[in-house]
Amino acid sequence: MWMTELPPFIPFFIAAFLVILTRGWLRYLLILATPVLGGLHLWLDVDPGIVTSISILEYDLILMRTDRLSLLFGYLFHIAAFIGVLFALHVRDTTQTVSSLLYAGSAMGAVFAGDLITLFIFWELLAITSAPLIWARKTETAMRSGIRYLIIQVSSGMLLLAGALVQYYQSGTLEFNYIGLDSISGWLIFIAFGIKCAFPLLHNWLTDAYPEATPTGTVFLSALTTKVAIYTLARGFPGTELLVYIGAVMTVFPIFYAVIENDLRRVLAYSLINQLGFMVCGIGIGTALSLNGTVAHAFSHVIYKALLFMSMGAVLYRAGNVYASDLGGLYKSMPKTTLLCIIGAASISAFPLFSGFVSKSMVLAAMIEEGYDIIWLMLLFASAGVFHHAGIKVPYYAFFAKDHGIRTQEAPLNMILAMSIAAFICIFVGTQPSYLYALLPWEVEFQPYDITHVLSQLQLLMFSALAFVWLTKTGLYPDEIHSVNIDIEWLYRKFLPKVVRSIYGYTQKACNRIINICEASFNVAHQALHDTRIARLHIASNWPTGSMVLWLAIILGFFLLADAID
Amino acid sequence: MNEPKQKQYLFDNPRNVSIVLRSLYIICILLVLLDFILHRHVMHEWEQLAGFYAIFGFVACVMLVLGAKQLRNIVMRKEDYYDVDD
């Protein structure tokens, strides 16, 4: 049947076009039905092993290649897209609606891409279609931030293209399978993926742009781009040991920033990198258990991270800001959002019975199995830290803490519904993990709920909470302050412009000096000439400009006369 | 005495806050005690230490916060840092 071979991005692209033509209920129906029908179609009709390609200029673009790995990400993105559009249903901004559908479609296109050129096309589309979600905030900061985001994302695509072409030159194939780091093309593609996956030092676009996007735009952003990168790494670089160390650094360094960050959506952006770190570690270990852990964690993560970003989006929408220093006491006016945020916080913190617990534990178990003791301790440290900043800090400072007197309304119904669906999935996956496990790409037996595991996780979390209480009571906990914490972006937002400015300044000074020297030498030459005998012949010297005008008039008059005589 | 009566919310009453905190303390104590009662299947030798995860969780968070405070000395700038040229 031709329908099974329909690449999943196509319905989204068509819907994005139809959105422009429709209004009101028809548009609502269209944008809600697209991810639902697309997802059901993928779930019910599409099996692993389908390959769809089209020929352009004698080159075969493999638009759809299904296996258990790509299908699971496909389901996930459909769920995320549905939650995202429902959360944004009240938004009367066609640009945002269109770009979010195109963006979700591009993510589908990328995970089902079977060759590197198709991947490259959707890789760049991901960048271009998502930038408007940042610009739609319509602030000066968001504009600039969106441009930086776009430049970095597009450069990542350029590296991918370069890598793909080098690979084609060397091996004659562009199929997207295991790549590895044995060749220059492998490294180019690895760095391209690394930029989108927010590897340390390449991560700053994420914490720069995501908090500047619209309240609803960030929900899409947090779900798609980085998880496409996780998918491509899992396909191209499983078992690359370097990833274990990169992942470990990713889990640890952002949590320090998260503790001192005041903008709560930026706190979540830093914790997003921390969560990606766990997945990257899982890819690096490369066993069936760890890869399953990565994929399962990506699944849980997309939903609970979206839930957290939605709750902060709702706060931003209602209260006008998400600064920890200015909020507080919002549980009084937004009790439902508070509860839903706490469910997201419990999930990201990997509390037993919530989704993070059943997926993160797979990566940690695989890590001990493979004997990475120190890295395991780092991840354990990061796990405690996640609870500290995302699990406690975000809900505490937004909804409890010191009441700053903000009284507002509960979030709109569509937002509450979207958050409730996400919260339901968090709890469902956490309590019934077998359904998610059955979808995982590799066959592995894993039992998350045993006494040892539950007890140790509860100890870790409860004593982290105890530490928070103790630090707050003793005043050791750092105050929330309006500030900027410089990160690697300092290089391109402060240092480079400064260097360029000073180079420009020096060049200008040098030019001025050269002009001065030229003028001075001209004056000297002029003076010298003036003193010679030739100067006394009065060549061109001291004639008033008036005489030139006079002579010109005479010549013109002569021509006029000549013309008249003719 | 004639002030309009404001609505009392859950945590406006300090008693409720202390109930939450006390419950946390009790849960923490119970969790450590369970370590001695239950038989745990540990995968790693460090885990054999009673209360390993409890100690680790507490110390990790204190280190995290104190480390972050030090980080602030290095990285914190005014809010308009990137908007002004120096």
C-alpha cells in the first residue's frame, strides 16, 4: 500500500501550508489532527524495514527508512508535536503555528532519513524552521539571540555536508549507518552532530536561545532539535568511547550554572544539557542495555522536559516573567500548574514511579556493568544535582518561596490539558515501564523496580532535599539575583567583537597616519617646487578660480558662436 | 481587628511548613534505617557501605551549591553585560 511508504514529514508540511489558508475551528482541527493521524498511521500501519526513495538528478534520496530505532523516535516526535500544538492552541500568530508544524515535520524527516544528503536537508530545515519560534518573541534580545542560533545551527549543517561529501569521495556511499571516528569525514559529521547535541563548548546556543523563545516555542525547541542529534549519534556513533567522557562532562558542568541562574527557563535549558549527557554516555557505552537506556531516556526526557518548559511557559504567559528572584507564591493563583510542574520535576529527578526513574537507571546500570567507576560517580553526582536545581529549585522559586505578591489566573484550558497529557505519560511510563521497554530497539531484560534500587534512589533524592533545606536555612544557598553568568558565548559575544573593534580602530589609526604622512610629504614637495626657478614661471600658481570660470565662459561662448554661424 | 480577612493559603500557616519539613526529616531517618533492615543486592563495592547513597546525596548537593557560589565569583556580571560596549 502506498500509504505505508508515505514519509511522515509530508502530512506536517501539507498541514503547515493549509494553516495559512484556514482560520478558526478549521485551523484548530487541522493542527491537532495532523500529529494524531500521523502518529496513529505510523503506529498502526508502518512496520520496520520500509525504504522509500525518490530520484533527483540521478541521485536517490532515501526519504524514509524505518527500523525500531527510527520508529520509536517517530512516535515520540508525534506525541511531542501534539502536546506542543495543543499547548500553543491559543496563540494567534500564523508564523508561529506554521513554523512549529514545519519544524516538527523536519524532525520527522531527519529521523527517517536514510542517507546523509536527505539528513543534511532536514538538518538545515530544522534550523531554519525553528528560528522564527525565537524571533516571534519580538524583543531585541530574542532577535539577536535567534540570529546567533541560526548561524550556529546552519554551520553545523555545513559541517555535516562537508563530512558527507568527504565520505562519498572516500567510500562512494552516502548511506547513513554506522559512521565511527576512523576518518576525517567521521570527525566532521561527529562535530556537526555534536553542535546540535550541545557538546561542552558547543552548547551555548541552547542556553542562549531557548529561554528567549516564545512561551510556547520553547516547548517545541526543547523536544526536537537535540533529540534528533541524540538519534543521529545513536545511529552513527554507538560505542564510541569518547562519548562516555563527553557525556559525563555534559551531566556535570551545567548543573553548577543551573544553581546560580535566575531565569528559570534558562535553568531548565542548562538541565536539558545535563539530561542529554546521560543519553550521550549511554551511546558511548554502546551495549544493548545502554543504548536502550539512551532511547528510553530520550523518550521520558522529551515528555517531562516539555512538561517543565510548559509549566514555566504558563508562568511566563500569566505572570510576565520567569525570574526566580521575582516570582514566588504562585501556587495560590496557579494551583493546577503547580501540581503539574511538580510531576515534571519528580520525573526529571527520577523519583520511583515517575518516568525518569525507569529510563535513567538503565544507563547507570550499564555504566557499572562496563566498569566505569569514576564516570558512574559523576553521573550519580549529576543525578543528585538534577533534583537539586530542576526538581526543587524550579518549582520552589516559581510557586512557593517568598511570596512577591503576584496574583494572576490559572493557565488557559488548552495549556492545562497539554500539561496534563504530558504528566499522565510521565506517570504511565514510570508505573508501567513494560510498554515503553517493549518498543525499545534492542532485546534486553531490565527490571527497574527492586528494593535495592528504589531504596538507594530515594536515599539519594531525600538527602539532596535535606541538603537544600539545610543550605536554605543556614543562608548558605546563593540568593537569586538579576545577573548574567558568562559562559563560552563570551568568546563570540564579547571577546571577538572587542578584537574586531580594536583591529578596526588600529586600522583606522594607521590609515590616518598614512594619510597624514602623505599630506606632509606632499606639502614638503610642494614647498620645494615652489622654491625652484620653474615656480617663477607662474605655471598654474596663484591663479584665482574666477579666471578659470572666465576662460570656460569664453570657450563656451566661442562654441555657441560657431554653432550659430553653422 | 477590623482589617478585611485575607484568604489563608496552605503555606501561609507556618505550622504547615514545619509539618512538611518534619516529614522530610522522618523520611530521611527511616530510609537510612531501612538500609540496615533490608537485604540489598549491590552491584558495586561502594554501595555496600550503609547509607552510601544518603551520604553521597547530601555531600554532593552541598558541594554543588558551594562550588556554584565560587563559580559566581568568576562568571557573574551585570544583567546588561552583553548590551553595553566597554
